[in-house]
Amino acid sequence: MFSAISEFATTVVFTILGYQVTILEFAAVIASLIGVWLGTTGKQIMWPWWGLSSALYGWLFLSYYLYASAAVQVVFIVAAIWGWFGWGPKGATSKNLSWLNRLIILGGGLVVWLAITPWLVSLGAAAALPDAFGLVFSVIAQVLMVFEYRENWVLWFVVDALYVALYWSQDLKFTSLLYVLFTAIAIRGWVNWRKLTQELTTT
């Protein structure tokens, strides 16, 4: 049963410039694009799409030995459930971190990144250094998003830009192009959430 599903998921849908896009990667890209775009609006409906895309990408990344990228998808699935109930029907409210908290989060993230990289290397993970960076700061960005802090979009911008290069180098070119869009969408998310903050302060 699982082998049949796996065989279906790895079926090539189309080819772009010699790169073969499978059903699994295509479905993951579409679900991710919808989820991230909805996230910029601060609407609750983003979370089911976020969870679906995370499950699909977890499967895809495991097949490419990108263990950190796969692991972070589990966090995203948990966050999708958490965010759905945490935001509520009205969606995100958007607020800001203090400068002190920003520095603490950044410093802590860098320490954890450097600490887990050797462990990923020992597991035989591909591109352990950038993949570990993406893992740590994706988790931080995700938690900030769940708690409705606008700074999540700054971290998403940095992480998404890194993933463009990482996934291209690992021959996930279609996903790499998706992250080019994500990098641009992160800017839109920052702008939109800033508007949400201003609306709340004027009401």
C-alpha cells in the first residue's frame, strides 16, 4: 500500500528545463504557496494549508536526506494546530517585540544553530550548516507567527532567501523557485501586518 502511494507521489508531472517535477513536490509547492499567501493577511484559514504543505514537504525532504528541513515540518504541523486555536476566527492581531527580546532571540538562535550543526553532520545530513540554520530560525519565526509578532516576517525573509540557494544546490529546483516567491511574500507579510498593528492602535 505504502509503496504504491510512494510510487504515485514520485510520478513526474512535467519537466522544466530538464528538471522533473513530481506529483509530491508539485502538491507541496501549491499548498505552501496558498498557505504563505494567506498568512500575509493574518487570516485563520492559513493554518490548514500550512499543516498540509508541511506534511507534504516533510515527506519530500526526508527523501533528499535534508533531515533538519524535514524535522522543522513537524514543528510547522504542531504550530498549524496551535495557530488555528490561538488566532481564533478574527485572525492575527499583530504586535512588536522589544529590542531586548529581539537580541535575546537572535543570540539564542545563533547558539542553538552552532550547537546542532555537528549533530546533523554526524547523521550524514546533506548541507548540514545551512539546513540547521533554516531549522532553528524557521522554528523561531513560526513561534513568533503563532504569538502574532510581526518580526516573524523578517526571519522568514532571511530563512527563505537561504533556502533558495540550499534547495537549488540539492537539485530541488522547483521548490527553490517557490522560495524566491516566499522571500518576496515575506516583505508583503511585514507590510500587511504593520497595517494590522496601526489599525489596532487607532481603534
